[in-house]
Amino acid sequence: MPRRALLLVDLQNDFLPGGALAVPGGDAVVAPAVELARQFAAAGELVIASQDWHPPDHSSFAVNHPGHKVGEVIDLHGNSQVLWPAHCVQNSFGAQLAAAIPRQLVQHVIQKGTDREIDSYSAFFDNGQLRATGLAGLLREHGVEELHLLGLATDYCVKFSALAARQLGFRTVLHQQACRGVNLQPGDSERALEEMRQAGVAIV
């Protein structure tokens, strides 16, 4: 049986109801996420959380681009960048992991989006794949071959994390009931699921 790990993607206050970038229905993923984390921890398997951790002047924030508004897409150093509300600012309440997630279940927290010049949807590396977060090395160090993941949001950080995991050679399993999408455009989540399927992600 391959050694497994569970990745909780961006279960942070700003992505939950009342947060700066609340994902519709985002709070519905917390209970199944905690249940899965308990199962993995009880089996002695790795539980990791990713955490958006942006500086206040992050280039993905619409407020840092005068004349532009939330939801616009701009070119940022050759990458297509959606402009978001300021969210998950380092050391803020919004950046904290949801209070309902017992901290003793999470062995490692991987911070991403720390470079003001580039966003980082994937928990493995930034959107230009210029810098790694250290997640792949951590998984390999623990002998992990199979990565299970869930969280927020299906069509952004979950999708890019799952695709990166496949690209890096990990067997990848998505727990769909514990994911919700932003859906800036209608159907974005369904398209993301299909893209993951095509890349070999098992969706359960």
C-alpha cells in the first residue's frame, strides 16, 4: 500500500463565509475535511495544510492596480492574473486556518503566495513555476506516493495543486465532496474537474 498524505488546500478564514474572498458554500467543506484528517492521522499518515500567505502589496490584489477592479484579468510578468480582493494577508485573521480544524491533526503548513510579484495557486510552486514551496520534497522525504486533497477552491488552488501533483508523479485523489469553487464564470468548477480527470486525477 503506497504511503499516503492528505492536503487541506487553503481552508482559511478569508475563503469562508464572511471572509474577504468567500467561496460560495465554502463552510460545507470543513466538517468532511476534519473527518478525513482524523482518519489519516489515526492511520499514522501525513496531514498537511496549504496556506495563502500574501504580503499587503501583493500584485494579485486589485487595490494595488489603480484603475482596475476585482475579477479583471491582466498580464503580470507574462502570466495571466485574475485580480482579487485583498485576502489572506500575512498575520491577519483572514489568513488563519479555520478554527474548526484541530491543529494537532496538521503536521505541516505550507505557505504560498509570499512573493509580491507572482501568485501561487498550486501548493507546490508559484504560477510561473519559478519557485517551489517545498511540498514535493516534504512528501518524498516521507515516502508519500499517493496524495489525497480537498479544499478551496475547486477551480483555482485545488485544481492547480492536483495538476502539479500529477506532473510531479504522485498518484492523486480528489475528494470532491470536500471542495467548492469560485465560479467566476459559470461552469468553471465542472471544467476544472474535467481537466483534473484528463490529467489522471482520481475523483471520489
